Amino acid sequence: MFEGAPNAADPPKTYNYSPLAQKCEEHDYTIRLLHLLPAQDSNTSLRCRLIEKGYKDYWGIPICHDYHAVSYTWGDPVFPEVLQVLANSFSFPTESLGVIRITQNLHSALKHLRRQDVPVVLWVDAVCINQADVTERSSQVSNMPNIYKKASSTIVWLGDESAADDARLCMSFFQDLGKLSANSVSADDQLAASWRKRFEINRLVADFLDRNKDAIVFFLERPWFRRRWIVQEVVLAKAVAIHCGAWKIDWDTFHLAMFELFESNQGVFTADHRTTMRTMTGVRNGGHTITAVRNIGVAAKKQLPLDTLVEFASFLCADPRDRLYALYGVIKRWSPRQVTMQLSQINNIDYSLPTEDVFTKFAAELMQINIHDLRPMASRYWLVTHVLQLAAAFGHRDTTNGHVGIKIPSWVVDWTGELCFEPLQHSPENGVAFEAPGGNDVVQFVPNKQNPSHLVMVGMPFDIVTATIALDIGPMLGTNSVHKAKAALNKFLSRVASYTHDDSYKPTSEHLVAALATSLVANWDHTPSNSYFAQDARFIQDFLAQLRHQQYHLPEILHKWPAYLTSS
């Protein structure tokens, strides 16, 4: 062996990323595209070229690039496989620039997506972003919504086939069920054929679940379905195709199959499975699911940031900062422009910041949003109150369940925690019927520049506190008797009556007990699905009518209030 020659046993050289060109203005940025080189033999090692592309030409005119974005799960941070990067040069087309270490799951995905004849152009975060460069990583993750929006399609990789879930069997079933559900019936035959179609769908679902229940249960437990990043990757995509091993199905067919499974409700699925199915498709209850949002379009979907974060609270991610970062793309898409313009955090992802700073800055910015800019979407919606209620609602996870034990101020929402209960504060689209401050802006958040972790509030003085009366909420929680809850509540109200000689609440001139009742339920005007009066659609109207009439000293809501305090 000549001196200086590489030893065959030496590990391959690691690929050295070249810095991406810095963007000059918003929407003017560059990305790397992975050109996956073809191979006749499936056992051939993976080879690619990484080519930098901008989204504007020399004259600033937008450029369209034909590529497919890949949505997949990283899995454990173990990188046993390699992807060889070749030089982008006509003179030395086979020169190796080094290798990038990748996970087993990504290796399998690239093997299945590779063609025999021509290169495949992809965007894959683990390869196209220099993960070791925190600055680049922050910049590129900020651009990911645009990357997925501009891709020709998004390819969902669920993983290899496995004996446990029999992917071939499940994917074939989804294909048949989705196509059957999509088959339209002519107007002339609609009444005669609709019930036949329904029974045919029910028969197909029942027969499959009877023979293959375990297969589909394992299939729905694949990690991709609970991954937090999939929300923006699927919602923002032009088109979506789902791959599992060698099998492929388009998103529209898949979501119809998920819809029929959800509707079947045959008792073979756990709550987690049904959460997966509900998220994958638009169900009839009007919930904002991924498919529902894709189908109704951006103009029809309006949702405030905190509602989006609560909606997808059960979705998982490895980096705790991604509890926010992974949803910034859809928050920008769904929230009113006058709100997102005041949220600089959603345009400035920064992985150099510790988790507690990310959460604290986000909460502080939300509290400083000009509340008048939310009207008329939420004419009486208080962001400060909503943030504080969510800070209480998200409990701390046990360290055994992956909670990192971050130390954040008590007024900041710990998004790594679990939603222990659904808070009563809500972002209503049409406002509510009662407003305790009587139209006054009574609470204002003031940033503390000396100590950002401190919350400084400025309020309006209403009156002098002459007494504090404790309310025992113990009987109102869990499965305690409703009679005990009423007794505790009446005891509290009788003590209130003994301390005051005025029947009215001064700021609004409402009856004191009516105003207190509204405060206890936080202006809540929606019936929780878990309550025992959820089926009574008239209840809400009756309650609001009672609040508007002073002769009702004890609104009916107080008798049924315990149901609002249970976890949904």
C-alpha cells in the first residue's frame, strides 16, 4: 500500500456542508434539493447529489422547482446507514464528497423511492438541512411551510411492511373502502341506491375487522400518525401520497377510508386509535381536522393560535421547542393576518434559545396583541385570560414520560405538559352574551425588560375588597354526587349574600349572583361533549336567557356546573 492511501477499513469521510446563501428579503431564500441517483439493483448503496436552489432568479422573479417533500418519522437518534454524496461536477461526476449518516427508517424510504432509470428530486429535512448548524437549522425550519407549499407533492412514508400489521392487507382494504365511499350516485338513483351503498360499506368494514382487527390496530399505531410535524406537512401540501413499504395510496382515498372506519364505531379501537382516525379525516361534527382543513381551503379556516395548539396537543415531537415550532406554519395560515403580524415569534424560529425562553417569549407576545384587532371574530375574547387558564390546564409530565422538567414562570404555558382538563376559556367566533368589565379593557400586559420572566399586569380598579370567601371545589370534581356539589355551591353563595347588601354588580348593573355565575363558568357558552346535558341543544339558549333576566338569582348553569369541570 502506498503511503497516504486510504485504508479500506477506515470509516467513510463525513460530508462537509457548504453554507447556504443568505436570504436578502422575505420569501427570498435557498434550499438544498436531494437528487437521488438511480440504481438497477435494489441492493446498491444510496447515492445522491445535493444541489442548492433559490426561489428567485437574478432579477427577483420567482422560480418553480419540481421536487417532492418527504414526510416521515426520524425515530430514535441512531444513524446506522449512510447516504453517499457525489460531486455536482461534469468533470468528476463520480467523485465522492463524503457520506451523511441517516436513520434506518429514512434509509428504507429512500430505497423504496429510488428509481431504476432517472434521478428522483426530493426534499428531506435530515439531509437537506445541515443539522449541526443551529443558525441554518433555524432559518430552514422557518422556511419549511414554504418548502412544503411549493413542492409538487408531499410523500408520506409510514415505514416498511411488517408482519404485525400486514401493510399490504391494510392498504388494499383502504383502497377498496375509499373507492367505494367515493363512488357517486346519480341524482335519479340517489334515494334508491344510497342505502344499498351504505350497507355495502358496512359489510366491507365489518368483514375486514372481523378477520383482521389486530392488523389495522397495529397499522394505526405507526408513529407517523402521532407526529407533530405532519400537521403542516399535510395541510400545506399541494397533493399527498401515502407509502407503506411497496404500497401506495392517495390521500383523498385514504381519508375516506378513515372516515368510514371512524363512523363504523364497532368497538375495536381505543381512544388513541379514534383520535388518529378523527385527525386524518373530516368528521361530521365540524371538527377542524387535517383533511377538513385541506378540503375547505385557507379562506374558510380561521382559528386563533392557542386553539390550534390545544387542538393538536396530543401530537408528539422529540425537541420540546417543536411543541410550538412544528405548528407555526399552520398558525400563520389559519390565524387572522392582524394577529400574525403581531407575533414575530412565528417568523423567527431560533434553536439556540432554551425551551423556557421560547415558551416565555411566545406567551408574552400573545398577551401584548392588540385585542381590538381580533374583532369581530372574537368581540369579547381576552388573550391574557386564555394564556393564564392554559398555563393552569397543562400539567407537568412525569420525567419517565419524557418531560424534560423545564423551569418556566407559572404564567407561561408549559406545552410539554399534558392537558389535564379543558379550560373553560374559549375563543368564540361570534362573541358571547355577557362581559363582566362592561366593555372596558381592564387588563393589560406590560413587558418587564429587566426580568422577562416576571409578569406585570395593569388593571382597572372596580371596588375595594372587603372579604375573601373560599369556594370548596372538591365536591365539584370527578365523580362526586351532584347533590354534594350543589350543597357546596349554595354554601358559598349564602356566604356571599351575608357579606353584601347590594344586589347589583356595579360595572354592568347585572344581578350580583348572575354576574358571579358568569364568572364561575368563564363566559362559557358551549356545552362540553362529556356533560350529562350535552344532548340538550336548548340548554345554552336557556342559560343565556336566565343571565339576561335579574329574577333568576341562581342561574341553572350553577346547578350543572360540575359537569364543566371534568376532563373531556
